Amino acid sequence: MKRLSIIIPLLCSVLTLTGCGRTSTSSPVDFDKNHVTFSGPNSITYEKAYNFTQSDVVRRILIDEHITDAEFDQVRQMYADCLGEKGATVEYEGTDGRRSERFPPGVSVDQIDEYIQECVADTALPYVEQLHQLDGQDPDSDSVEALVACLKRHDIADQTMTADDYKRIVTDPDLDDEYFGKYFNEQRSDYDAEKSPAYWACNANPNA
């Protein structure tokens, strides 16, 4: 499969003191966040995460298509801090996305959903957790053809969808939300809790 061809230089998050083996004396690296192309084995997922997040800190972490343990911890802390500003506490269980958010009494369900959605948008945490799990795995596990086939097996993608169709959809945030949002956005009224696990499983390892 032909991948997007522009190779991005290896960069580390400016705010991560130990990421990629750098020290706190590392110089900031500028980048044009509106002109970034991913070309590695998990490029589609990295691009989705990059388009999803609203944080330049997270974008700098994603841009080298490698998430160190320190960067992974940093994003999880960012998510916890974001909810902490709203009075909540976050507890993580393992590294595969299991977590609990606890809010003080009196916060409505709608307000909780809004807070969580805001902090997920800030950090792209579900994608970062997924990409951290993928790092170092078989590069073929993220092939677009295999991913589309997996989504079809679970009746998540239309049976006529091609790999090119999928790339066109997921690289456009509006189209991605239109076609797949109900599987990854828990705040949607039509959120499909039954098929959502299969959606994430296909993204994590479509050949499983």
C-alpha cells in the first residue's frame, strides 16, 4: 500500500523533560501544525489523533509518530489536570484505557458529559492510549486494507467502502464524525455502545 510520502523529522514534546531521551535543555522545535503529513505504519491513526486534538502540546507529541512512556504519562496527566480544574478526579487502571472519573455531588450528568468531551478533545486521550499500545507492533497491523476489512466484518463500515474511501473519510474530521462518530464519541445521542468496542479493537489490531 502506498503511504503518504512526506517524512516528518523526529520531534519530542517541548514540555516533556525526559521524552525521547532528551533533557530539559532541549530547544523548542517549531512546526506548521496546518501542514503535517504522517507516513509511518500507524499513519492513519496518528492523523486521526492529530486532527482530533485541540492541543499543540499533544500535536508535538504525535508528530514524530512515536509515543514514549513519558509522553504517554504526560497526556494522561493532562487529561487528569483538565478534569481536575472542573473538580473531578481521575484514576487509571493499567495502560489500555480503563479509567474512572469521579465528580463532586451536584454535577449533572449532562455537565459531566460536557466536561469529559472537552478534556478528551483537548488531549485526544483515547487515541494516544491506543497508539501507545500499538508502538513497536507489527507495522502491517495498521494497514488500511486490513482495517477496512475488520470494520466490514463488524458491520461498522459499508461493505462497498474501499481503502481510499476510508482514507478520505478519516482525514476529514467532519466526514469521520459523520461515518464513524457514533462509535468513538460517547457524547453523541446515537452513540453505539454495542459496536464501539469492535471499532476500537479494529483500530488497535485489525488482523486479530
